[in-house]
Amino acid sequence: FPFQAQCTECNHKHLAVVNLAELEIKPSKDPMKRVWDTTLPASKKTVRWHVMTGKEEEALSRVSASSKNDQLSLGIAARLDMLGEQPSNLEAVKALGLGDRNFLRECFDEVEGGVETEVELACPNCGEEFKQDLDVSQSGFFFPSRIQKTSKRNTSSF
């Protein structure tokens, strides 16, 4: 998976490549439990949310690609079934405070399985070792053949 990396020491941008098969898998906290109830710390609202399915994740990645500004909100809204006493929607999610939104993302992270996307890199310019999260919203993360075609055409842009 080729991606653009930027050194935290010298800010040099370069093309990095990681073998997706070597990324660490984070197991689900309780694979049999799909629905969770949580009370938000700031608003004190009760939310009911579910662990996303692969089909939901794929649909979200297609929608997120066209809605870069709403990506985090869409990720929360896709999981929420109820917010307070009402069915959840994108506008209700956007109305939540930052503390509640961050708390929800932490809950999702704690419960859902997935792939550890933080990778260790070394800068080819200054030699500094640093860590960077992979941008999993790129279509190439889940469909590597797409990015391989694109990166062959666009390697000069890195």
C-alpha cells in the first residue's frame, strides 16, 4: 500500500509503502455482542450503537470519499441507532459537543476489532524514525489494486 508520509522532524514528504498483510489485527472486545448502550459524559444522553458490518464500512467509505468534511460525523452516525430518545441522524451527531463525539470514538475503538493502522517509518531525508497513521479512508486501503494503478501514474506528486 503506497501512501504519502511526512517526517515529523524535517517535514520531508516521501512515498512510503507498507505491506497490509503485516499490519497487526486488533480483536473485537466481545465478538458476540453487536449492540451497546452508553451514556455520554458531557450531555448525559444515552446512546444505543452497534458495531458496523463490513457492508456498512464499505458503504461509508464510498460516502466519505465524496464528503471529506463530514467523514468523522458520518462514522459516528453510521453506528448510532438512538441518540437520547430519538433515532440518530447526521445533524444530531453534528450537534453533539466535541467531548461526547470523542468519547463515542473511544468507545468504538475499544469495542470494535480492526487493523492497527499506525506504522513506524524512517525518513529517507534525515533518518528520523517516526510513527504515522495510515489514511484508511483512501479507497486503496481496502482495495489495494486501485491505488497501485493510481500511484504508478502519480508518483511524481509525492
